[in-house]
Amino acid sequence: ADVLWAWRSPGFLRKTSGAMPRSACAASRALLCAALLAAPLAASAFSVMPGAPGLRGAPGRARLATSGRAGRARGVHVVVSQARVPGDGSVEKTQQRQNLWEPTAAPILQKTGVRPDIEKLSPDVKEVYEEIGVMINGRWKTDEELTVEWRELYPTWEPSPWPMGSPDIASMDATDVLVNPLVGGDPDAYPMGAPMVLTMGEILVDALGLDSTVKMGDADDRWNPCAGGAPANVAAALAKLGTPAAFAGSVADDADGRLLLRTLRDAKLPTKPVQVVVGGTTRRVFVTRSDSGDRSFAGFPAETDSFADTVFDLEQFDGTLLYAVDYFVTGTLGLANPATKAALLAAKEVADINQVVTIVDVNWRPTFWNKPGMSEAAIRVADGNARRDILKYIDGACFVKMTDEEAQFLFGVDREKCLNNPKEVLDYLPGTIGVLITAGAKGCAYAFEDLGGCFPAFKVPVVDSTGAGDAFTAGFIHKMIQMTNEWQLEQVEYGLDKPLRRGHLRTRERLKEAFKDKAIAAECVVYAAAVGAMTCMDEGAIAAQPPERLVNKFVQVYGDDILIVEEKRKASDKFKFKPLGWQFSR
């Protein structure tokens, strides 16, 4: 190695006394050439093959032709080189090529783990296999025979539980438990892969009135059944936008329950986390509509505590989901029933421990808390209980979405004021990163720690506004994941993460830092408003949800018309929303 080094790069080989002399370089080249010429002769002197009939024993060599892909494709060959001495005294070199795997030049390759066909093996190969011990009397030994022999040699040996090699447990997480078959995961159960977002709560059927004249008590043919339920709506909208999501809830084994499960499958959501209540009844909510498309909840056909969505069993829920996702989304309707309330509180506690981003859509519906026939005094008590439970539940949530009506119900903030000054609502929620307030046709407002603003709604033809708020929530989450991930990459790429505590922030910390940028906040909220507006243009909460490419085009075309009024904190400010360039004009 030293000689070759010196011959190819004499100036590179240095000693303490200086560079190698030129005479030494010439000597090293001569020595190398002599060694290269002598190597074949020396090799042949130590490898003498016996002569075949008609051949005199002469020096030769044997080599294996197994180089790279060609060796694997053509099998292992032994090439024997010998010298023939004819009668005239001259020497002729001949080669005999023997393929030990196949008598032909192009053998049929076997699949991994499949023994070759015995009929196609040459006698030499069979002899090798019998010497190895995997063949006996011209047949392959069975796995049982090989196991017995192995146990005789190694009494404590046990078959490996990982036939294809043990997985790297150190690099696995809860997502592998869900989708990696090596550790018991079921990839078929999650069509979009391991979910990033988990929603939990009610799933039900929205019975939509065919027109504004339909009222509670009308015949069934006057209502159009559509899949609904706020948490299920959010999960379906996220999946349509391209964010892997999962919904956890319960349905009955009736026709409406099968409709809901089919809707989830069509939206590419896993149905594994959905519990089926045998003998239960899937809830139907009757929704009436005005001439302008605004909806109102008329009621239920039976008592609220007899529906399948109120008996979610926490013991049957796979808690692995709470360790696999980064975002956990719930409403508050489940707090009206003991079983679902216990499940929501326990799941939220685990999510907080795991530093999962918790998002709560208040979604207060008095019809879920009040029972038919209640007196005015009883209704006031029920509303007070609902307010207390909701306030306790949303305390500490990372993001809270509510309507202006719900902000007035919970905090007593005037509906007009909460749009112009959303920071006042955020002040009631210490520890919350951001508050989103929607007000239908009046638009929406948002508030984060350092900034806030409001803007009017997109002007679209409204067919049915059911599920528009849920689509808004899904659009915000989807865009938030995209924008904050890009923000994190920029921080690392440009070295802006140096002053931060760590290069890659955990999700909660990353969101808190990213939403100090008013461009990121505006992009996420305007995108959310676009998703909600497009959902109003068709009927049904889930059926009307748009895909990502349509929302992107919608924002690109109509986003320039949005004028965001920044919240008056330090100085009054207005700017035009530019969806692609994040340009602001004062």
C-alpha cells in the first residue's frame, strides 16, 4: 500500500525529513511493476490443478465469478484455466466454465425463501447441499428436521419472533403501533397513514329541511338526512384538505349509524376508533333553514340521553391515538352527558400531559343541555351548569374557537365588542395561544398574544350554512400545520433558531413563536374563512366540504379583496391581505 501510494502521488507521501526523493519514487515504481508482473506467476505456483484426460498437469488458477449484479444474475461459476501441450510442443491455454447453480447459462432465479427446484440442480450442486446439511438422499430437509438438528446443537435456541429482523424499537413511536405491521399496527385501518389530528365527540345525522317552510313535526320526506356532528365534520374536512385525521366517537348499529360509517370511509377516515353501540339509536338533529340559508336547531325526536353518541366507552378507546397525534380537537356538547364528559376530560388530560396541541370549539347548543318540557327556572339552571362546565373545560386549551354569541354567553363580552377587540376575550383565557371568533356574515376576528384583527366574510351564495364553523376550524388547523412547519424549517435553514432554546421546538412552543408573525396569523385565519365560506355553497356539513386545490384557488382569486383591520393595541393599523406574498400596506 505504501509503494502504490508513493508511486501515484510521490509529493503527498511526507516524512519528517521532507519529501520523498525522486530516485526513491523511481525505485518504488520499478518495485511495483515487478510485483504486479510476479503476482500471477506466484498465484499459479500455489494453485496447481490436476490434468484432465489428454492434458498434462500444468499450472492453473481457479476463481469465483461473483462480481456485483452479474454474479447474482448468472449464478456462481468456477473457471478453470489450464495449459494444453500438443504434440508439437506448443502450449495452448483453455478454459472450462462450470456453472454450479444451473446447467444452462441463464438459470431461473428463485424467490427469497423458496428452495430451488431439485430437478434443475446439477449433481455438483446437490452434492454441495448434502455436505452443507440441508439436503438428504436427493431431497430437501424439512423445516422440522432442520429445527431438530439445530436444537441438538443449541439446546437453548428458540425461533426468532422477528423473521425478517428485529425492528429498531428505539426509533419507533406511537404512530408505528398504529400503522407498522412489525409491531402489530394495521396500515389498512388508516387510509391516509397515521393521523396527525384526532377529533373526539359526537357524530350524528343532520335532518335538513328541504326549504324554509319545513318545521318540526313534518313528515320524514320533508327532511334530507346528512352526516354531521362537529368533531366528525372537522375530521372529514381535514381529510379532504389533505391532513391525516381520525375521529373517535360512537354510533348505533342502525341505518343511520351505517350511513355515518360509510360517510367516514368515503372521506378516508379510519372507522377503527368509532364504537358501535348494539341496540342503540343514532341521534338525529332536525335543522330548519331560513330563506337566506341560515340554519337553526329545532330539536330531537326523543330524549337526549338515549342516543348512541352519549354512551362512548372510554375503556374501549385506543389511547395510542393520543400519543400518536400532534393535535386534539373536541367540542363541548359531550359535557352534557356523564359518559362522554368523563371521556373528554380524561382524553384532554392525557393530551396535556403529552404536550399535544388542544383545540376546543365551544359549539354551545342549548338543545343538548335542556330537556323538553323544562321550566324557565330549570332552563336558567341548565344554562348556568353548561357555562360552568364549558369554562372549566376550555381553561388551558391552546386554541379556542367560538361564535360571538358564545363569547357573550361565556364571558359577558358584547358581541360587537368581541369582534373589534378580541384580545378582551383572550384575556379571560390565560395560557391560551389564540382565540378565533366567528360571526357568520359579519366576518370573524382573531387574537394572539402579540396581535389580533378582524375582517368581513367572503361574499358567496349561501345554500346551507350547516357545518360552516366546523369547516372553518379544519381550515385553520390545516393551514396552521403547513405554515408553522415551514416557519420551523426557515428558522433552522437561516440559523434563526440560535437564540431559541432548541433547534426544533415542540409543537406548542413552535405555534406560540410562529403566531408572533402577523402574516402567518392572517394566512391561517383567512384560509379558514375561505373553507367555511365554500362549505356554505352546498348542502350538508360534510358533503359540501371543499378539497384543498379548490380552496387554494378560491383564496388566490378572492383573497385580495380581504381588508384586515388590526386590533387597536399599540397603534391603529389596516392592511390588505395578500395570500401569496404576505404583503402589508399601512
